[in-house]
Amino acid sequence: MTDWIHDWLVGANGVYHSGDGIHWQARGGTGHLVTDLIRRPEQLLCATMAGVWQVDSSPEQWVQLHDETLTEVLGIAADSGDPGVVAVSPYGLAFGRSAEHGAKRWRSCSDDLSLNERFSNAVLAHPQTQEHWLVGTEAGVLIYVAAENRWERTELAGVPCRALLHAHGALWAGTDGGGIWRSVDGAVWSQAGTDLDHASIFSLSATADQILAGTLAGIVVGDGDSSWQRSGPSLLVSAVAAHPDEGGPWLVGANPGGLWRSEDGGTHWGQVGDFDSVRMILAPERTT
């Protein structure tokens, strides 16, 4: 895999990479609306509205990982085994396995849930408990216990969850109309910060000491305890990411509205690239 896999990566109409977050180069997948990305040492996994794909040494060659049952994928998370990824979609949480001749077959785990519980927007491996998965659904946050093939409901219920994040020793959930929530164990949740009780949150990321969240009108920045501060272009921010090195740039993706960059912690912003809409931003790997 060439060095581009370690750069800034953007999911839009295909995948794009940039070393500086300013100048962008296409890396395949034109025609695929990319919704999520997972970086691996030798490959990139891409969630799209047309399934899940693997990009190896040649970014122009996308290898299909989905079958006919897995479409409109809204989020993915790394898993053990082959294909090494779990996926969520409007039809629920699905796990894949290798079948004959290397084909992948997918099994839904959400058939017994209600309609809103099945409609899944985000998935996150539980950082404390193996084979437990947090799933952000239209009915709130659920926990799937894979070893026992069962679901657990949490306190964060009755409001759609659009984004999940593990940062600063806590779990974070972005909701549609209920602001940002925080949890230690994934089961018990409380609202984080102030002045955001009824906001819609579409994306979450973190700096060394702050949480960044994409809203209907730019981003908000805060520590989860005090008031959230607004920043960025007044657009629906569907993706946000911060460079892992201290003082590095922030990028936000608007849908619609393209890609925006700040070099000073969100004080000033400028549009970069030639994007109509951006659904996903993956920050580069740490360099210092």
C-alpha cells in the first residue's frame, strides 16, 4: 500500500487523499457515495450506499465485500476474522463471513427489533467489553452482545442517534434533536455540556482535550462539562476531524457545502478542494 493510505482521507463521491488537507487527489470509487472509512496497515475499507468495499495496493481496483443483502451501509467498525468488519444500515447490524470461493455472506442481527431500532446509523466496538457493540439507531443507543446473540437497551432511548465516539475515557453519542450525550459504560447516559439540549448532531471527533461535533449550522467545540462553543461555516456538517498532532488543522465536511479547513483551532475557516458534499473525513496517522 502506498503512503496515501496514511494521509487525510475524505469520503465523498469516491475516496480522496491529501498530505496537507488542502490539495486533494482522487483514489478511486467515483460513483460510490462513501459514508465511512476504516484504515488498515495494508488496505482501506469503504462503506458506501452500494455496500462495503476493500481497497488494496491499487486504489482503482475496489474489491466487493458485500452480498445482495447488504446495501445502503451507513457505518462500519473493525472486527476480527474475515472480512474483518461489521456494518450498519437502515436494515440493522450485520456480520460477514467468508463462504465458498472467497465470497462474503452477511447475517443480520436485527430482525427481532422494532423498525426504528433496526434503522442503524453508527456502530462502535465497546472499548471495555469484547464482542459488545454499541449501535446508534433511530430509537437511541442499543448494545448488541454478539456471544449471546442478544440486544440490551440503554438509557439513551427515544431519540435518533447519528454518531458514536470513544474519546477522553468516555463514550459520546450525537443525537438528532437531543444534543450530545456521554457515558462511562454505554448503558447509563447523561447530556454533555450546556446550551445544546435540542440540537441535532451528525458527526463527532476529538482533539487532545476537546470534543468536536457537526451540527445543522457548523460545529460546536467543548469539553462536555461547560457550554458548547460554535465554530465553522453555517452548514450541515456531516463529517469533522482533527489532526492527531497538537496544533494540527481541523477539517469539516458539509452536506451540501464541500470541505472546510481551519489552522487555528476553529477561529478562521477556508474552503478547500472541489467537493459538493462530504460524508466522511479520516484524519492522518500521528506523525509526532
